[in-house]
Amino acid sequence: MISASFLSSKNIPLTLKELNDTDVDFIHVDVMDGKYVNNKTLPFKEMRHIYKYTTKRLDVHLMVLKPSNYIKNYASLNSEYISIHLDILEDVLTNLKLIKSYGIKAGIVLNPNDEVSTIIPYLPYIDLIIVMGVIPGEGSQKFIDKTINKLKELNVLKKEYPNFKFKISIDGGINNTIVKKIKTLVDIIVSGSYITKSNDYQTQINSLR
């Protein structure tokens, strides 16, 4: 499955409309508070209008220090997943349970320096693991090759814990070359500028499938 990020877009409404005309599976919504990462994204009062431009399900990635301030708002949108980081200022488990209380699938994001073992205590509560292929916070970065080892580890984890049905997602630096190396190891591919900086979104999406 493909989740398209509009983080690098200069005209978000137009990008969302054009993505809506493709067969992309999800819209990846990066939410940044300017504290967890240096970047800051649109406030929710603007983001809540996303439904005017796309009917696609949302894959929400909270790059914020206090997810509990954001979960209720993003749960009110057409969200399939809401994912949080491990190194937040709040209790991770409490936030995962909060996401699930709205009937939305909960995810954990692994940064490049996070170990796979750190998510084991949360496996009963998570539906998605996003592996960052870049340092979070900026679009158009180069994929970190050692990320592939982490994806392999997660696939081993899937076999070791067959009762937990989490999906594996890769986010950051993905293009048609990188995708060949990781396609068999992931369920969801997040791609931003590779899609949105092209003249033909559908062609780029096809090249990632």
C-alpha cells in the first residue's frame, strides 16, 4: 500500500486534489509542533478542512511532544492510523490507548536511532510500526541504508509474535530505486516529494507498487 505525504508541497489544496484522483491508499499527514522537530506544520484549524480536498483515509504521524493535545482533533477526521513517537513527554501507553478509544488504529514511530526491542512492550496495543528512513522533520532527505536492517528485524518480530497483527511502514527518502530494496519487507510505503514534485502523480505511485 502507498501513503502519500504532502509535506514538501507548496500548494497543499491542489496537491491533495491531485492525489485524490490517483489510486493512492492513504494520505500521510505529518503533524509537527515546532518542538519535537524544528519544523511546524499547519495548525489544526486549517488541517480540519482536509476533507474538502480528499476523501482518502488519513495516516496521521504526530511529531509532537504531547500527543494527547492532538489525538482528539485528528480522531475527528477520516483517520485510519494515528502514530506517535517513543521519546515524547507523555506516557506512550496512555496515548496509544487514547487513540484506540476513538476506534482508530494506533501506531508507533521508530526514529533512525531507536532500537526495535523498545516497542515490544507495546505490541498488544499497536496496529502499525512506522520506521523512519530519515531524521524526522524535513522532506526530501536521503534514505539511511541501515534502515533496511531494522525492517528485517521487524519481520523477525512478526514471526515471533504471530498473535499481534501490526503492519510495517517505511517513511522517508523513498523513491523507485530504494523501493526495490525494501518492498518485500514492508506493508505500507510512505512517499512525499518523489510523488508530489513530479508532473504525474499516478506514474510515480505505480513505480512504487
